[in-house]
Amino acid sequence: EVVLTQSPATLSLSPGERATLSCRASQSVSGFLAWYQHKPGQAPRLLIYDAANRATGIPARFSGRGSGTDYTLTISGLETEDFAVYYCQQRGHWPPTFGPGTKVDFK
Amino acid sequence: QVTLKESGPALVKPSQTLTLTCTLSGFSLNTTQMRVSWIRQPPGKALEWLARIDWDDDKFYSPSLTTRLTISKDTFKNQVVLTMTNMDPVDTGTYYCVRTMGFKYSSWFDAWGQGTLVTVSS
């Protein structure tokens, strides 16, 4: 199965700063990569699917890009509600797999 | 509004069978192209996809757990049920019911339940 690696494990930033999260796949997933946000005690939320498409209701400050094995989630101007754990997930190969997550916390 | 709600035991003993129920609201597995998966997360570890059932009763399982899992649906009750046999302490974690988008061998997850914590301990 495809292994996803996320970096960094923790990103310490202040509100208003730009967050750049990376996800690397062990083989090409052909752009079929999604990003999720997860806050403690809440259901995970789909942010981005197919590398660059924002899900319904997701603010424009969240953007995704990438191809092949390397993908990036950018949050341009962190809001306090954005401090959470972010997971990537691939659907380019069966079964679907997830990365270990990047925690975005307060500096 | 699409919601999914998991229910089941919080504690199971090793070797027992776990049965989890997911109640769907705002959509139906009677509808073409609707799919529901179960995903779990052990404490401090990554999310792991377990199983999926589709509107046409097609079923898919994690290759590493296929012998222990059964997924089914009750369209009248709008519920999805997951059973996992021979539970072990390593199966401890939060289990999520998730509406699933995509195609036969390609899935992403657009609506999640809150999850239910299952602890396996004697």
C-alpha cells in the first residue's frame, strides 16, 4: 500500500502567519490526494480533494497543490480556529491510506 | 444536513466481537453512488481505513483485516453495521463512520461522524 509521509510533525506559528504543510507519497498518486482538518473532540473535516479542489464551505485561505508524489497544503493567514491536526489521504491506489498528520499549534 | 452517528460498546474484552452501528441522516444508502466507510484511529497513531459498503451492496475491506471484518446495511433504518471479530488491545481506538465519495477502487471522505472510542481490555 502507499505510504504517506507528512512534514513537519509539528508547526508552531502565530495567528496571521502562513502555514505550509507537506505530504509525500511512496509512489505517484496521480493528483488523487485529499487534506483533512481534525480538532480534538470534533469530527474530521474534508478541506481539499484531488490536490487542489476546496470542499464545500472551505474558506479561500486554504489551498492545495501538487502532483506525482509531492503535495502541499497552504493556509494563508492563520485564524485561531485553524490550529488543529491536518492529515493527507491518497485515493490513487487501493486501499486508501492516510499520513500521520501535522499538528499546527500556537508559537 | 448530512450527519453520521456511531454507537456501540465503549469496552470490549479480548477475543470478543465488536459490533458498531452508524445511523445516517440527510442522505440514504438507497441513493445511487452513495457509499459509507468505517475508519479508525488508535491513540496517537494514524487514521486507518477499514471497510466500505456501497448503495448497490458492494463491499470492500482492508486487506490486512478482511478476515475479521463484516460490513452490512439496513436501508430501512438507514444504518450501517460493522462487526470486527477476535478483538485485541491493539484494536483500541476511535472508530469513525464516514460518508465516502469516489469510485469503486478510489475513495475520499466528505462527511465524518464524531467517532466512538472503543477500548479493548480484560
